[in-house]
Amino acid sequence: MSISDAGKLAKDTVKGVFIGPEPSPKRFGIGGKEEASCETFRAFLTCRGYLSSEKRAVELPKGSNLEDARRAFGRPMRQTRILDEDGYELDAASPVWKYSKNCNISLTFAFDKKTELDIAVDSFGIKSPSWNPSAKAPEPPPP
């Protein structure tokens, strides 16, 4: 190990805990008034499924909102949540420029787990609330 490597390791270690590299800077999602003047937006879209994800890059016109980005994906989807690149849920009615940077935006469409669970329970005809940990347990029979 060279002296420079040892110095870097020492710098990245605080009280015996390895810190690791600096997190990468946020690429998109900063927004600002200057973003509202973009003529078009380059949208990097990911539709996250249960087994795989599908990605598309599309161009959105000025004045687009996040729901327009979902439609621009090009196919119907059950994924109702719209997330930014850090996984924060965004309002579908929000304008694209509010979350873009340099006229670029990265969005992920994800399932709402509660809704999907309800659909699965209904499709299997489960009537018992046993899948729901917050449901009250049945009263024991009297002795």
C-alpha cells in the first residue's frame, strides 16, 4: 500500500468506521424558475415491475406535467406512484420543470404496495383478515 493510499484510507476512516466514497451529486430533480423556460424536456423513465424494469427515454414538450410523462412511456401501466431519482414520491399534477435540471428529468413509476396487496387478496378470494397484521384477532370461544 502506497503512502497516498494509506492517507486516503485514513481520511475515509472515522473512529474505526469505513466511510467510503462521497455520494454522487444529484443529477436531476433540482428544478428552478429557469427550468420553466425549457422548450422540451428529456425524460429518462423507468417502469419498475416485480421481476424486471423497463426503461425509456422520451422528449416532453414545454408545459408537461408528471402525468404526461407517464402517458409518454407508451403503454398502460398499473404502477401508480411517480418517484424521483432518490425514491421520493411526487405529485402527478406537478410540472416537469419543478423537478428537472438542465431540461432533463429522471422518473420511476412504481407499484403502490397497499393497492397491489388488496388486488392480490381479492383475486385469491381471501376473506379472512389474517394477512393484515393490524387486524384484530378473533375472540377465543368461551370455556
